[in-house]
Amino acid sequence: MGLDLTADLLSLFRSIVDIESVSGNETALADAVESALRSSQHLDVQRDGDAVMARTQLARAERVLIAGHLDTVPVAGNLPSELRTVDDEDRLYGRGTCDMKGGVAVQLALAASICEPVRDVTWIFYDHEEVDASLNGLGRLAKNHPDWLTADFAVLMEPTGARVEGGCQGTTRFEIVTRGTAAHSARAWLGHNAIHDVGDVLDRLNGWHDAEVEVEGLTYHEGMNAVRISGGVAGNVIPDECRIEINYRFAPDKSPEQALAHVQEVFDGYPMTVTDMSPAARPGLDQPAAAAFLAAVGGSALPKYGWTDVARFSALGIPAVNYGPADPGKAHADDEYCPVADLEICRNGLQRWLVSDTVGRDNPMQRDATGDVND
């Protein structure tokens, strides 16, 4: 199926959604994206696996990067797409409508229509975002083609409800294992109960208070929670082992090393095994490119709760924000959808940023920090 980048934005969006692209099956959509972009003479188009890069080369003083992933989580009877009106709001339902083919549609429409942006633009469409991080297409590009990711500022078009969300939290998961001695439960005094020992770990968690940390004017809420616990082998055996998994979401004022040092302090005396560590990303809102972006798209920035690939840009020294259509709370839901109005808001905001150094004269609809639409 081909993509018509000159079609109206909703039609383009539906065409993209209706090309099924569950992680590992992105080839058909990547083929369509590559073919459509190659018809634009002002773009240099390259491909690596199922990731497509397109860029202008106008020797502008500044280069910005706008990225989105092509893959989705598995389909759950929610394709093809369906247009519905709910509470006077036009919505497109279907797998990928929220996460994140609305952003991809906006990218493609602008990539084709803006031939001479005031900033050089690199458009990235990548694969394998919804699966293990080792497969992530953006990570692969950073290794295979680092020059493709060179930029002064980046925008990741993850769903944000058409509001700017700066940076992202970091996340680490770790396990603490308590050891005991197995025995028959009728003679419990002959053993030592490893599950009971977890009580001290839980007490420390309960005594840890969620923190609010301000970074570049944004307040990030930290959290540390037990997310999984297991132990015991039978109903009449004193358990000799218990495992508890803990997830710490930390603000971007901390490096992974600092986050790890903090949890080691909280659980001093307990050996731990780190099973996952993903760095946070500073929002970069103090950078000139970020200021211009915010002025163009309108509204005020919010902190990003959760981890996104903006952290990969941050690791490369590129300040980045999240900005895309649809409510992130509907991501991966069987009834996921994208309000049609969000598409227009994001397209108009990005277009203002890319075509003019002067912003604020014309200010179409935008969403403020509360989510309301302003005229």
C-alpha cells in the first residue's frame, strides 16, 4: 500500500494506521515511508533495516531532529482504523493511533511539504521501539550511522496530548533476595523464614518518601515501589528464599550511578542485583532551540513521567522533548485512539517552528498545560 503525502492529514493518518506494523513486522510500512519520501527532491533519504532517515541539506545555522517509531504492540481486533465522533470530538480508533502513528503522519506531511525550512531538519522513522531495548532501531542508528543523529535539538513525537513534555524520568529495577533455612512448617523453629525477612525491606520502602525534584523549571515526581515478590515452595515448608523486585523512577538531576548509589543507601546491608537501568534525560529547556520551539508550539512545558527515547538523544548530548498527538494514557489500550484535532495542533505548531524565526503573530489552536484547547 502506498502513502500519498499530499493527501489531507486524516487520510494520510488512516493509511499509515491500516498498514499493520507490530514490532518485527515493520517492513511494509518502512517500504511505504521510504518510497513516499523519495518522491521529495529536497530530501536526502537513507535506510538502515526498517529505519528510514530523510534530511534537508541547506547549510542552515541550526539542525533539528524529529523522530517517531513505526512499530506498534500486537493488534487486538482493532484494525482497520475506525473514525468515530464521541462527545463532539472526532477520533480515529485503531492499533497505533495513539502510540504513535499520529506523530508519524504529522512528520511525513511536514517532511514532504516544507521544502525550505529555516532550520535544517532530519526526519527519523525507526523500528523496534516497543520491544527489548537491545533491538531498538534508534539505538542501532546511533551505532551504525551516528552522523544521521547529529542535531542541536530533538523532538520525539510520542503521544503527549499535543503538549510539550520535557526530558524524561530514569528507571532502574533491582532484586533483593533474602535467604533462610527450609524446614517442615510443623517444626518451624528448625528453619528460618526468608519471607519474614522481607519485612525489613518493605519497612524501608514504606519509610522512603516520594520526592519532588525541580530540573530546569520542571518538577519531576520520583517513586520507589515493590513491583514483584516471590518465595516459598509448598504450603507446609518454611521458605528458604524470597525475592523482591523494586522499581525506582528517578528525576533527570541524577545519573544512573547516582540513582544506584541512592538505592544502595536506602537498602544498606542488602546485596542487590540490578536487572534494568535506563538513564533519565534533562529537558534542555534552557537551550535557544528549545526556547524557539516552545514559543512556536505554544503552551508551557510539563515534565515527562515515564521513560522514552529522548534519553537516547540526551546521551548523545542532544537536548530533547516529547511532543505528539493523543493522550498517552490510551497507549497500548484495545480502544486506543487519537483526537483528530491533536493532529492539526501538532502539525501547525511544528510548521510554525520550521518555517519562520518569528512566532506569535498567528497562533492557531494549542493545548495549554491543563490540556484545554485555546483559540
